[in-house]
Amino acid sequence: MTDQTHEARLRAQPEAIQARVRASFDKQGLMRTLGASLAAVSPGAVEIALTPGPAVSQQHGFVHAGAVSAIADSAAGYAALTLMPPGAGVLTAEFKINLLAPAAGRRIVARGQVVKAGRTLTLAQAEVFAETEAGEKLVALLTATLMTVQGREGVGD
């Protein structure tokens, strides 16, 4: 992707980007199963929130690493989708996650951001925070490589 094309996508109508991401997110059964919600969408960035509870906890009462990984992966993927042309979607080709602290708080938030958007591959990251009475605590960091898929509108992890 040329810098000029990238810049044009960044100037695209934020309402259209939000509508596209929200429509795709609403089709994701896993996010629905986890009780995750789309908290914010802007060009190159997406925020997904999860309220901790028994359905997403592990044996010590913390949010399970699988749930943390899922919202981080989706946040990074949807951040990439915001920069894709109409008719294109993204699929995660690989990701690495570092779990830095137990995910415990009143809300867990994954903030995905595009690092470098390309025609075929996009690099994105997601920081996952636990919101507590004392403030936010970084609990995980994900880096992902996402591939562009033509003819697919949504994220299909």
C-alpha cells in the first residue's frame, strides 16, 4: 500500500468505518459468547471491552488467558480492518501474546492499533488493560500479523 493510499483511508468517513467494523463484530459468535463489546472504533484503532465473570474466569478467579487473547486478537484484527478497502477483510496469520499480570478488575480492555498497514500483510498490536479502582494496569501485550483477504468484508479469525 502506498503512503498516499494509506493516508486516503485514514481520511475515510469515520462513520462508515465504524459501521463496517460494528457489522462484522456483531457476526462474531465468540465475542458474543465472551460478553465482549466494541467500545471504540477509529481509523487504525479499535477498543474491545470485557466484563470479568465466572464464564470467562480460570481456576484462580482471574480472566482466562484464552479470553484475554481473544479480545486482543480481535482488537488488533479490527484495527487492521479499519484501513482495508471495501470488499477486503483480514485474517490473523500469527500472533504472539505476553501475559504480564493476572487479568483482574471491573473491566478488561484491549486496545488494538495498526503499526504498519500493507497491501497484503498488516502488523498490529494490542495492549490489554485491567481497569481497577486504582486505575489501569497493563496485563498483556499482543503483536499480530494479519493478511488481507479479498472478497471478504469481515474479520475471520
